[in-house]
Amino acid sequence: MRYKPHDYQRYAADFIKNHPIAALLLSMGLGKTSITLTAINDLLFDSFEVSRILVIAPIRVTRVWAEEIEKWDHLRGLTYSIAVGTAEERKTALSRKADIYIINRENVGWLIDEMPFDFDMIIIDELSSFKNHQTKRFKALMKARPKAKRIVGLTGTPTGNGLMDLYAEFRLLDMGKRLGRFIGQYRNTYFQPDKRNGMIVYSYKPLPGAEDAIYEKISDITVSMRATDHLKMPELIMSEYTVQLSEAEHKKYSDLRQELVLSLPNGEVTAANAASLSNKLSQMANGAIYDDSGEVVPIHDRKLDALEDIIESMNGRPLLVAYWFRHDLDRISERLHQLHIPFSTLDKPDSISRWNKGELPVALIHPASAGHGLNLQSGGSTLVWFGLTWSLELYQQTNARLWRQGQKSATVVIQHIVTKGTVDERILKALQDKDKTQSALMDAVKAELEGCYGI
């Protein structure tokens, strides 16, 4: 296929070529893979600045890089090798002669510890997966980072949990030049303690003016672009379908929240800490909970009833449903069987193909498996969140399976089934607040194309 880049795609490709260190904050659907491959192609065969490139990507996305190379005419000269599978399969793939070697992020440590690191350019697809400076993958890649003269970080969600995420991401890119070599240095310069218990600090908040100062520090190697700025995107409508617990159901919810223990006819549910409590309360808001023995205890059917109403209102039009807990999937499946509604989980190529062909009235998807590399926009334009996630990255990436370039509908609807007076409301607000922080970053280092290409 002939590659006809948008102006922003040419701008981004040139930015990579002109900056040995580059962070591209590209919203979903902007074609970050084709942009990066175009730059790689020129660096390999025009300026001869690189010869051996390593691409680190989520496991499901490793094939996407191969598909993009095979898709575009101007990339036909590129050779690649995908190093996934068993250790022997990975070794064989890395021993092949190729321009680009693609490996999943889980095997970065193995690659650096077990194999010679002779790559002169590193591409990190989903830089946000290296936001924790304490992980093995981060520490391993930091050891090899000085050996590569070029590095590119790609992500659409750089601050999924706030500005603290930026430290590790940019430490990996510039080895600490802009935000500091140590996390303590970064914290002390830009943050102050927020939630704490005596001397124990649980979270930090930016100091006055810190946000702008951070953005200024990274602006010279960073370019951000939003799909809404550069593509004709369908209208996005966000809505809530609120359900309410009965007094008895809400009392169970309140008992667990206040006492950390819920007594049930066949056992108890115990929340050991705040994280466990949040998880248990989220389960209850969805309608069921795992007791201490691992058995599922039904609490209510409010969300199932709401989902049934939404499906009926669709009048046969396809509906994508995001669930979080295993018992969500089981209970939704049971209800759909009772209603004789055909459905499938989108976890295999066959079910994904059926969805995109419009053969499934309802499809069920887990955000962790929907985050990257799935194109589902051909199958429908309405997504319902049966159960929410605290992760902004998973939330945005799942929404972007439908709200993206290539969506034929003029409108995409994202609906949230929210149980009133529960943690659901807090999760949704947290996602909205995190998105504001991320939007501020994207705006602060936004690409200025005016004048570059006559726009």
C-alpha cells in the first residue's frame, strides 16, 4: 500500500530523525508505528546513522510492527525478526540477519543478561510500561541504555497516575539529564508530601509551579499530538447509567467499608488493607464478591439489569462490554444465555474477526487484553463499562478500540454503569482527574506544526 503521510506524521518522523533522544506522546490512532518505521527507514538507508534496531513492545503488539512493515510500499526494504516464544526461539530470532529486532517487554531482562547487546537504536513502544524505576525491566534496560546512541519512547498515556510517572520514563530516555538521576532528587525538587501517616508518606503532590517547570525541562526532546487535533474523529459521547442499591444491599456495602469485615450466611469477607478494601468494594458495586474461601457470593443484579436495558435499547446494534472481575464475566455470560443473545469474549482471532464483521450482537472484553494492538472499530461504536478500572492507561486504550481513525460511525458512545454511593463514583472521578493532568502535559509540549509544513 502506498504511504500518504499526514503533515503531522511527516513532522513526527522528522523529529525522530533530528533528535537522538525523542519522546513522542501520540494519542491512539495517530499511526505511531508507521511514523517511527518511516524514520527508521531513512536513518538506515539515507543517512546511514543506524544499523541494528531494537523494538520493545507489549507481546500483542510485536506482530503489529511486522504487519506495518509488510503493509507499506516504502518500507519493503526493511527486514525484521520477532524474538518471542521460548529462549531457544528468541535466540534463533536474534541470530538472524535483520534491520529490526522486535521483542516483548517481559523478555528485556533476559535479552540484556543473556545476549550481546549490540543495538545502536532502541524503540520503546508504550514507554509508560517503564514508569516504575524499581522494576527488573527498567533496571535491565538502564544497564544497556548507554550502548545505544538513539532512543525513542512512544506512548499515549505518559502520566497515567500523575506526574511522578515521568521520572522513570525520562530517566530511561536521557539518563537523568532533565529530571535528575535519582527519584529522591526529582521528588524533592518538584513535589511535597500529600497523604501520610506520621513519617510514612503515601503520596506526593506537585509544588506550586512544578508542573510547568517539569514540562519545560522535557520540552526539547518531547512532542505531543492529539488525534482530535489532526484527524477527523467521530464525536465522542460519555454518559453514565446510574443504578442504586436497596437499603439492605447498601448496608452490606457500608459494613464492609467501615468494619473491613462482611459477615455472610456461608462465611466472611475480610479486607486486609486499603487496596484490598477498594477491590472488595468494587466487586460489591458490580454485584458479587469473592469470600475468604474464594467462593463467589452474589450481592445484587442492578448492573446486570442495567446492561439488559442497554442491550435492548441497541435494537440489535453491536455492543462492546468491558468487564473487570472474573465473576463479572461469568454473571454477564449467564444473563446473556438466559436472554438467548449471541455473544463472545474477544480473546481469540476468530472472535475478533466475527466482531469486526458485525456478526456479534454483544462482545465481552477485559481491558488488560484490549489495551494495545486491537482494531475493533469496524464492529461497532458503543462501549459499556460494566466494571471500572483505576488504570487510566487501560481505560483510555480500551475506549480507543472504538474511538479511533477508521471508525465509520459519526458518533462513538462510551457508557458507564455506575452504582450510586459506591467506589464506582470515586473511580470515575479519579479517571477524569488523571486525564486532566495528562491533557495538561500533552498541551504543554504540544507539537507546533504551523510554519513547518505550511499549515
